[in-house]
Amino acid sequence: MKSSSVTPNVVFRLDSSAVIGYGHLMRCLTLAAELRRRGANCFFICRDLPGNNSVLVKESGYNLLTLPVEKNAKLKKRNENVVHHAWLGTTWQQDAKQCQPYFSEIQPTLIIVDHYGLDARWESLARAFCQRLCVIDDLADRQHDCDFLLDYNLSVHKRDYAARVARSCQHLLGGKYVLLRQEFAKWQAKSIGKRDNNRLSTILITFGGVDRDNNSERVLQVLHQLNLPDLEHIDVVVSSKAPDLNSLKTYAKQMPMRTVVHTDARNMAELITAADLAIGSGGGSTYERLFLKLPSLLIPIADNQIKPLQIMNQKGLFELFFTFEELMQKLERYRTQNLPKVAAPVLFGAPFVSALILADSVTLADVKPWDVRRNFHWLQSDKLRQQFVMVSKPVRRSHFNYWRSLLDATHQYVFSILCNEHHVGSVGVKNLDVLKKEAEIWIYLGDTEQQSKGVGSKALMLLEGFIKYTLLLENIVLHVAQDNHIAQAFYQKHDYLLSDDILPDSFVDKNVLQMRKKL
């Protein structure tokens, strides 16, 4: 079980079952695939709960370490800290005790916890066995003791976790951190191109792996009754362990249009791309559909889905329905109305997440309020402003207004550079051009003590990875002052070449050079 100390060992602690579902398992397998591409050895610790799908861990080539089912486990009837404590199948103390021999043997660099039944108490014990710990959560209903907190819900807000993690914890919040499998990156362009078609000929039905309430069949009944004129094909995706699978298959054969029931589908990106509309529930598949710009009609099937789905519905990312009579009414409109367009800030986040949680002393982080204040003080330096092609000192009010608009922008991305957890500079991506597959970057180190120590190089590499693997772009352009020979040499060292393209209007008469790089 042991491996070289040079290779990072990563341990995932999560469960799947008929009650929990498979979402936690699937998103962790997605993250594990990216970590493995970076050379990590991945281990999964999972309890052998009824209806689990842990076999996928072995099929994906990872080490599966099982915890026993405790049939007579004495769980406290009330747990004042963790709403979903019963999902654990034992007490948190017993779970930690059972995991510790695995931790001692593996000696993980990183432990990743994705479990609604665990909180800071378990995490505090686990931290003694690893260098860093990452929590994946989307409930924000309990305390955590972690180095990274990942919640890629589009409904999440920084304040949701402000009192639930330490100040030093790095938040990975929102759409740029969404965990999606590689297949989705490959199908994105084709799927987006298909959305110009307003004809509702293909519908995708998906209510998660288990679909305990057989909602898929109820949707088929609605579609059968409606008999939409252009509807030619229906794809239904469920798990082979769905309790009503036989009934669903029987009803599918009775449909007037071609209806295919896919079990344990491995081509979800292709099915989403082929569809004109999705009908289903919340969960991880929501972000798959948003990434591929597929219009959706969704119903919450769990209490924890209601609030985030309502918030995203208000943002116009999809439509909600709460009864199947309401679904029928919404579908009826598409006899005469065009399908809606989807514009969602969902990026291919798994490569970026894996890069950040494995980064050494230098990393990138979302900008915090005190980072903006620090930037203001740094830019009082004439030397730094000259390097950054700024003429005058920033005024406090305009500076903060500028940063507020910058952080609210949907097509710009700004990060703080951290060195040993201290903010030392800033980087950004702007002027994205999807057609040219191009973006413009900027970078500066405000902490002069960190210059010429490799900090800028490491930050630049992380930013380039974000552009190539998360934004899915291929070309970078930047602008540097003509007399900033140190910066020019820095970029040339990283394979940036001088360009003779016409400068943008914002740089005319500012004595700047343009440099480019193809990733």
C-alpha cells in the first residue's frame, strides 16, 4: 500500500448508498482522475453501505479500502452538530478510529472529505495524519477544520462559510471550480453550437443514479399524454440499481416515440449534447447540463436541493417545477415558444482545483477584501505603477470601486498570489475571445521581497494552467512597458514572444509592447 514519498498520496473519505446516492462518489472520482494525471496515488475509504456503488472505484483503477457495516450501531438519536449524522452508519468517533490504520499506512499528503455526516471533530483527528485536508461540501450547515473548502454551487456565497471554517482556510467557491469529467470538455463546442436549433425533437430525462421515487417514469407518462408534435426521441438515464428499473423499461416500450433507457451511462456528455431539453432533478448533473448549455426543467428531490435550485432559477439558469401537472403546463408552452438560451458561469474546474490543492508554497486564491486594500497600498509605489503601465497613484474610492466591478465581472478572473499563505501579488485574465481561443493576462508582485525568488514563475504556471485546462483557451496575450526590461526577460524565459499586432486602443501612446504565447 505504501508508495514513494516523492509521489503524493491522496485519500478520499466518502460513501455511496441507496439513501446517499452516487453524487459524492462521482465528483470524487472526477477529482481523482485529475490528481492522478498530476502523479498522485489515490485511495478511497468507503463504508460498505446497502446499495453502494463503490465498485466504480476499482473499475477506475483506484485503491478501495472498505469500512464494515455496523448492523447494531448505536447512534445517538440527536446530534446537535450534524444533520446527516445517520448517513455515516456509525458514530464519528468510531469512523475516525476505523480510518486511522489506513491513514497511518498510507501517510497521505492530502485527505479529501466529501461526507454530509462528518464535521470538524472528525477532520481535526484526520489532520494529524496528513499535510493538508480538503472538504467538499454544499450544505454549509456544520463546522469544518480544513485547509481547503470546495463548494461549486452557483448559489453559494462567501458568508455561508465565514463562521464555519478558520480564517486561513482557502475557499474554492462557485462555478469556476465545478468538477466535470474530461468528456465534457471534448463535447462543449459541439453542444453549444447545437443550441441555435429551437426544435424540441430530443429530451433527456435524468433524476440521479438511483431515482428512488421513479420520477423518470412519471415524466414519460406526462410526455405520453402531451404527445408533442416534434418530439422524436427520449433518452432516460438511470442506474442499474434503480429499484423501479423493470417498470421503467416496460413503460418506455409503450411510448409512441423512440425511448431508450440507459443504465450506468458512460457517455453523459454525448447524451446531453444530443438533447434539446433536459427534465430531471438537481445535484451534480445540473452543472453538466449548464456547462453544455442545455435548457432544463428541474424538480428538487431532496430538501437540501430546494434553496440552491431556487436561487439558480431566479438567475435564469433553468426552470423549476414542483408537481408533474406543472411540468405538463411548462412543456405545453414549447408547442409555440422557443427553447430558452442558457448562459451560466460554469467552467471546467477539476484541473484547476487539483492544481491548487497540490500546490506547494505558491498558489492562487480568490481575492479577499484585505487583499484589495493591500493592492491599494502596493500601487502607491511609483516603481510598481511604472511596471504596470499606470500613470498616477490610485485614489482610495475609485480603487475600491474598480475592484468591486472587477470582482463582479462575469468574463474576467482575478486571483491573489499567495506565498506560504501570505498575499504577495495579484494576477488576472481578461478580454476573453472564444473564437480566437485567446485571453489577455496581467500579473504583478506587490511584495518586493518575493521578487526574483521564483514566485512569479509558479504563479504564472498556475494561471496558464487555468487558461488552458479550465477556460479551454490556447493563446495568451499580454502588454508590458517598453522600458521594463526585467519583465520582458521574465516573459521571454517562459516562451512569450514579441508581437507586431496592432495594440488595443487602451494601450496606444503608452509605450508598451505586446507579447504572445501559444499554450
